[in-house]
Amino acid sequence: MARRNDHSREELKELILDAAWDIVAVNGASSLTARGIGEKIGYAAGTIYNIFPAMEVLHLHLNARTMDMLFEKLEKTACKKDGTFEEKLFQLACSYIRFSERYHPFWMALFTTDIQGCKKNHSWYEEKIEKIFEPLEMILKQYLRGKNARQIEADSYILWSSVHGLVYLWGTGKSSYLEAGQSQRKSGKRALEKAISLLISTYVAGISARKITV
């Protein structure tokens, strides 16, 4: 077993997060324990708690890593110059779908791990949540120039929440229409994309008919 002074505190923090990431990738967030992480990196479970005083805090940092990755993917999509307003919105939604598939255990952990008790002591976490909306707001601002900033923020929240709701129903298999079972997954994904396309086209069509107050 490695001695405690074999790694600095920051090095040990990254070791723990990397080991936790590997465990979640295979067995899901619910399987994460200090003992399991300690065995993986060659440290006692108590050492894990010296770095992360509670498992909730560790989950918080894992979720933060996931959100950083998600933001990077969404920002890259939003910065692409090709496409109409509607096409860019749909491309962003598809990027989110792909992320939820590729990083499914980590994406699910964003919504299933209990971190409410420690969020209030980590304001940076809320900032990361807010940052997820920025790529969508970037597209909205590009095509809705001169519009009320608060309205754009509201549109971003409503549109993103609607897209996420559909993706979540599909990703968790909680909708018979968006069935995510193994045999129906491809048809379910097509239904999901069709539903999101309809949502976005309806939103875009309604913009010109809606008066945005300043």
C-alpha cells in the first residue's frame, strides 16, 4: 500500500477522482464507496475522507467534471458557423443526446446522486450548472439580436429544460413513445429526435409572432 506522503494533496485528489470515475463507468454512481476507491489506488478509506469529507462532496466533484465535459461538447457545437437558426438548435440538442449516450452513467449521476446537503457550501457548483445554458444562449443571442436579454435567458431555460426532459424520458426508459430498451433503442432515438425537431420548429415559428417586451 502506498504511503500517504507518496502523493501531494492535489495529486491524491486527482487519483481519487480518476479512480471514482472508472468505478462509476463500470458499475454506476451508486456503487461508489471510499473503501472501493481506496483499494483501487492503494490507500486506506480514511485517506479518501481526508480529501473529501463526505461521499456527497466526492459526487459533487465528479458531477462537476461531467458538467465541464458537457459544456465543452455543447460549446463546440454552438460555435459551428454552418446552419440556420433552427438547424443550429437541433444540432445542439443532438449533441446533448450523444453526450447522454456516451457518458450515460455520469450523465445519470447528475440527477440521481444526493448532493443537496453540500451544494450550499460550494457556490462554484451552481455556477457550473448555469454555465451549461451558455451555448444555447449564444445561439439565441446570435439570431435574436436586440431582443430583451431577460427574455433570451428565459427562452434558454424553457427550451433547454424541454429538450432535457425528452432526453431524460428516453434515456431512462420512462416513456413508451421514447422507448429506450435494447431492441427498440434505434426507433426510440428516431422518435426522440422527431419530438425534439417538432419542439424546436414550433419554438422558431412562434418567435416572429411573439412580441418580446423590453
